[in-house]
Amino acid sequence: MAQLWGGRFTKETDQLVYNFNASISFDKKLYAHDIEGSIAHVMMLARQGVLSDAEKEDIIAGLQGIRSDVEKGKLEITDEYEDIHSFVEAELTRRIGEAGKKLHTGRSRNDQVAVDMKLYTRDEVRQMNSLIKEMLHTLLSIMEENTETFMPGFTHLQKAQPITLAHHMGAYFEMFKRDHERMVDICRRMDTCPLGSGALAGTTYPLDREYTARLLGFSGPTLNSMDGVSDRDYLIEFLSALSMVMMHLSRFSEEVIIWNTNEYQFVEIDDAYSTGSSIMPQKKNPDIAELVRGKTGRVYGALMSLLTTMKGIPLAYNKDMQEDKELVFDAIDTAKGCLSLFTGMLRTMKFNRKKMAESARHGFTNATDAADYLVGKGVPFRDAHGIVGQLVLYCIDKGIALDDMSLEEYRQISPVFEEDIYDAISMETCVNKRVTIGAPGKAAMQDVIGKYKKYLEGYGDDRI
């Protein structure tokens, strides 16, 4: 059992205790970030005269060799070591000798793991941001092609008013746009480097923490060493943001599942993103959407677990905080996989425009516009509301839509109706006369699409 702290102890750690305490099985994921942080630390130590230039060169070459060998599969990270930090330091010393033992000068595993997790999280936020960008481009493409694809808008899962597919997709564009902005906020708040905080009270070595921070791409060092080693707010924020992404994906998935049913037939999911039944040959199941909906709870669980872990921890570092890694690793992998797969499913999905339009027409989504028509003829809105309610009851009884009624049938309920009622309640009129910003009318949608294009042109991953 390779440990960094054996000098204080006269007995071997019980094997079960060692296994319970060890983190190598999961924190080996941080090997590249651990080496990145170590190289910056060594460069700073040499600049400050704590290490010689020769020691610096030997250590950096050794670290780079370890990273290269792990990446090529020539070196295996085994559970012989307690954690990834022990593995790297032991392997470095094996390769370059006594100079390797100086790697840890002026730092603790507390600030070491803190910088490793920040470097890892920053990379993952950037990757998530790229996936969100792909989703936004996919949504925008669908919007551009469907400003005249009429469909019902819903409240309470009841058909309410006619909209367009472009308008519906625009709602999700807004959601994922907010998700992008949350990623930017997370990176801004976590843009400080904890390396040099030591165990909790800094160090007596003449460290240049500003220099280390610059080498690692941070705006500066953390300003309190106790907070530097015990802060996990950025992980909680990231898990919260991922939970929001998953919530948006889950809502979207629910709609795709509904739209895919035989009763709706609004969409056809590509074969590559569907599965069949082991017993029912006619089935084509929306498994990707269902799994995304299901995995949302998994990401929520990681957020609640880390919040619960952190709520009772006194300053500074405590071993409880080791529990952050498995939760975060799993939640990130889950959210990235879900977002990538859902975007692919959406990009290849076919929309049944005819079914959507017919569903809007037969769902009395133009009833409000019929009432507005009467108001325009001088009928008080409350009376107009009652008249249109009678029209709807009549159509339900006859099994027809408002558009199917004859003018004579209209006038039997109210003599105010004229021939122009048909134009007033057509899907085109109902949608396109709604021209205020944010509404589904074609002119309004084209304006918004233009704004979204400009937004994506300025959407650079370099912002984070």
C-alpha cells in the first residue's frame, strides 16, 4: 500500500480501511490535470529558486513522460496507490530518482486536489458549452425551415391556440441559451487558482501564486487559503446547471414521446435513435427520449448528494469532500451523453407538418380568434366568449371543426357572423396576425431568428 504519509504511523492500515479511504479507482480520471498542475507548480518553484533549473527540467520531463505513457496505454494506473497524486509522485521518483521527491515541496494534497478538480471542471464546462451550441444550431435550423408549419400550442396538455413549429422550437432555444449563460457564469466565478493554499494555512516557502495561476489559465489565486482548499461551490453550481440542462432535455423528451405516439403522429424518429419490441413487431419506441427523461433524476441525485455532503462540514478540508468526485464525474458524463444523443435524434427527426396542422385545426385552437372577430364587430368580449362556446359545442356534436361550419350554421348562433369569419379563423391569420416580439407570427419569428443568428455568431467558447 503506497502512501505519502506513513512516517507518523507504526502500524499498517487495515486493508478494509485502506480500501474505504482510497480514491484511486475514480480519481485516476484526473491524471492529466494532476500533471498539468504539477508542471506549473514546479515551474514556479524553480522561478523562485526553491528548485534548480536542472531539477525543474528533470521533473517536467518525467511528468510529461508519465502523461504520454498513460495516454498511449503503456502505463497502467493501478490500485496499488491510494490516489492519483500518490501514483504520479511515486512513478516520477521511480523514473528520475531523488528529484522526484521534491515535486510536493510547498503544497498539500488538499490544494493539489482542489486545483485538479477546478482544471477538470473548467474543461468539462467548456465541453458542455460546445454541446449546448450544437443544440442551439440544430434548433435554429428547424426554426428557419418551419415558420409556416402550423401546430397546436398547449396549456394543461389541452390544445389552446395555434402556433408554428418554429415558435415551439424557439421556446427551447431560449432555455438552452440560458444554459449557455449559466456555463459562462460558472467559469467566471471559479476563475481563481487554489494551488499554494497548502493544507489550509499556506506555506513558508516563497511561492508566487500569481505566476502559478497565470500558468494554469486562471485570472489569479484564491484570496483565502482555507476557502481555497474547502470550496466546492463551483461543483455545486455546475451540478445545478447540469440539472437545469437535464430538466430542459426531459421536458423536450416528454414532448417528443407524446408527439411520437400513434394518437399524435407529429414526428417520426430516425431508426438510428429508436428501438423495437421483443414481442410486438409493429413497435418503434422512443427509447433515447425515455432514457434522457429517466437519467435526469440521476443528475438531480448528484446535486442533492453533494449539497447534503457539504452542509455540515466545518473549515477547512475534511475527508467527506472526497465524495464529490464520483458524483460529479457520473453527472457530467450522463449530461454530456444525453445532450449529444438528444441533439442527434432531433437533427434527424422528421416532422409531419400535415398532421400538426390538422391537429391545430380540429382542436379549436382558433376559438379565441373567433371571439376576437366578434369583438371587432362590436360584441362585448364576455358575450363573444359565450357565443364561441356554443359554436364549439355545436362542432363537437357534429364532429367538425370551426372551419367546417357553413355561414348559415354560424348565423343560427349569432347573426353577426359574415363571410369574412373564415379568413379570420384560418391558421395563417390566427398565427401571422400575432406580430409582437416573441409571438408566433412569421414576421415576428423572422425577427427573432435574426437575433438568434447574431447570438450564435458571438457565441465563442473563448468566452469561457
